Amino acid sequence: MTSSLKFSTLLMAFLGLAMGLILLGLCAGSSGFDSLGILLPNHLAHDLMVNIRLPRTLAALSGGALLGLAGAVAQGLFRNPLADPYLLGSASGATLGVSVALIALGGAGLHAGWLLKLGLSGSALIGAWMSVLLSVFLARGFQTNYRLLLCGVVVGVIMGALCSALGIMHPQVLQSLQSFMMGSTSFADEQSSWLMFSTLALATLWALHYSRSLDALSLGELTAKSLGVDLTQTRAHFIGILSLCTGVAVSQLGLIAFVGLAAPHLVRNLGQVLYRHLIILSSLCGAVLLLASDILARSIIGPQELPLGLVTALLGGLYLLWLMNAQPMDVAQESS
């Protein structure tokens, strides 16, 4: 089967899954699953669908797509299948930003009005981007992947330590901070979905424009140089894409584990494709994974709701454990 045929087959499969999950998401509530009668013209059903379930469904789709795209870019850029979208400290930076905002705003809850929500989202976005910029600054630019990775780990640890210190000094923010760290689509509204979809469109076009560089990088840095790839410029562009996707997704949904790591893995397991195809398929796979996880989180123990990050961590961890047991040699070779 040719690469284009594989791409078309997987594209149709993921789109079909996404459409089915959208309908299922509109029927998933705290009391389980309603009948599809909720789609009929009924005032109460219409309000429930349009104002609550539809925004959450769209937020899960767009947020998952952003994380899937970021995961594909991170794994291609660093040539490591274990690379994660939060590699450069964006998750710890976003958490620190939310901690500072909660303290400044008096430790109010995450649902205390649109002004507070805007402040938390903006703080998370700024914190994520500042962490990435700090990692790049400490690495002295985009010269080597090794320095970037090392500085990203260091920045993440420092940001996490500062966040823990703030939590000890201001315990009143811990409950709200924990909600952010566990992730949820309940934070999102129509504006959040539009922001994430707009970012996804921009990031996808940006990544596709430079996707040939990732194909060249997969052959090794020396080979990429011989093919005319400017490694410094390529790293700069893809780290820009990475920080844009993760910053926006985390600011709107909180910390979501494993989606960005597992989505590219799953696509590669289904068939080897070029990076211009992998970018699109990983986005769709991330959207499907996060929406399926959100449906489970909303309905599995209704009327209570599981944290979305907990569901993705469990599902993603189980999948990666199965992958390592099923293909131990392949994973070990790719990681080297």
C-alpha cells in the first residue's frame, strides 16, 4: 500500500471516528447517555446541547488536535518517539502562571466569572511561553537539540519547585490549582473553541510548510544538512509551533497528559507515512483520543465527573505499556 493510499485510508477512518464521537459527546451527560432525541427541536435540550455539551465537545476536539500536532512535531524535531509536547517546560510554566494568578486574584475558584477565567487562561499562556523562551535563552538559541532538551528539563523542574513553594505559602489556592493540573473541558466555552481552532489552522499550515525538513531530519542531522536544511532555522520554526500549540491548549483545558505522546505513536503503528501526512493524522488522532477520554470522564461515574487528565493518563499509560511489550525491539531502536 502506497503512502498516499495509507494516508487516505487513515484520514477517512479518523474523520469517521471523530464524527461518531461528536454525536456521542452531544449525548453524554452526568447521568449517562441521553437518547439522540436531544438533537430534536426542544428548548431545554437545545440549551443543554448548545451551551454546555457542544462547547465541551468542540474544545476536546480542538485541544486534542493541538496536542497531537505538537507531539508529532516534538518527536520529529528531537528524533525521539518518547518526546512530549511539554518537553521545554511549558506545562510547569503554565501551572506557575496559574498559581500566581490565583494568588493575585485571591484564590477564587476556576468558575468565578469570565474575568477570572480570562486572567487564568492568559496567565497559563504567558507562563507556558515564558518557560519555552527561558529554555531557549539558557540553551543559547537553537544550535543543538541536546542543550534545548537539557534546559527544558531544568526549567521545568525549577518552575515546578516554585509552584510547590507558592502552594505551601498560599494553601487556599491548592484546590483550584489541582483542578487546573488535572485538566477538564469544563473550563472551555465557545470563545475557547474558536481560539483553539484558529490556532490549530495556523499551526497546521506552519508545520506543513516545513514538513519536508522533518522528513530530512529523520535521516539524521548530517544527511539533513547535506540536503540543504538549515537546522537552526528549522528548530526555531518547530519550537515556535510547539510552544504555540501547547500554550494555547494548556491555557484553555489545563494539563492533559499522554495525548501528545500517544497520538503520533498510534498513527505510526497503523502505517508509516511522510511527515506532512503524520502531522495531519496525529492532529486527528489526538482529537479522537481526547474527545473519547472526555466522554468517558463525563459519563463513567455520573453524576460525578472524573478529571480528564486522569483518564488520558490511564489510557495513554496502558497503551504505551502494551506498545513496549508488543514491540520491545522497535521501541528500543527508535529511542536510541
